Amino acid sequence: MANACPCEAKVAYAQCCAPLHRGQRIAETASELMRSRYSAFVRKEIDYLVETLDPEHDDRRLPEDELRAHFRQSCREVRLMGLLVLDAMTQGDTAEVLFHAKRFIRGQNHSFVERSVFTLRREGWRYRDGELYLARTVPKGITLLSFREHFAGAG
């Protein structure tokens, strides 16, 4: 599909993540926020990445100009080539999303599986933190419940 959204929702960017990036609407679910942040990394939407980072995230300790520089550097150095959402669950104002991202840094495969944690704030869902492990392929049968046992001893 021409102009497909990088989040791989199989919808055009203009109807998928663009309205989120432009502030025309907010993500309705943590999964949608995760997809839109992935897309924001691909499209270098620094303002959106900063805006959707939870106040409790460790990177919020950085001065804003350093935080923005960190995101700009990540967007420049990393090439994201595919996203697969594996599992998601929401309990009240907290949600977890498990996904696999195909990521290349300087031509080297650094794909990973991440368990992301999101918090629902007054402004909408925000990315609080994540736990990731390098994984070139998707581990068979992985779920949020089995995530840690798949990677026991890794890290």
C-alpha cells in the first residue's frame, strides 16, 4: 500500500498515526499509543515522542533539550523495519503491550521483543517504561505471561 503507516496496521498513514502525531486525536488504547510511538520513531516525530513519554519515565530526568537530542539521535541511527504486536492487557489505568520490532543499527540486526508498560493519564495513555531483549525472530508462543521465562538468564 502506498503511504502505508509504519506501524503496520495496514492502513494509510494519513488515517492511522498521522492524526495522533498532529494532535488531532489521542490514542484510545495503550496498543494504539505503542504503534503510534513506533511510527513516530520511523517518521522522526520528536515532539510526539516527548509528549507521550510518561512523567515517571527515567528519561524525564533529562533536561528537555537533552531528551529531544536523545530522540533525534535514536531516530537517525536506528532503522525500524517491522512491528508485530504479540499481546496486550489493560487493568484500570495501567496497560502492558508485548511486541517484536525489527531494528537495524548501522546495518546490524538489533531486533528485539519488548514488554512495554503504559499509564493512563488525564492527557491520555503515556509510555512509562519497558523491558526488552534482543531477539532476531519472534519466540514461539510468547505472551505477556510467559515473557520473563522466555528470557530467563538473558540480559
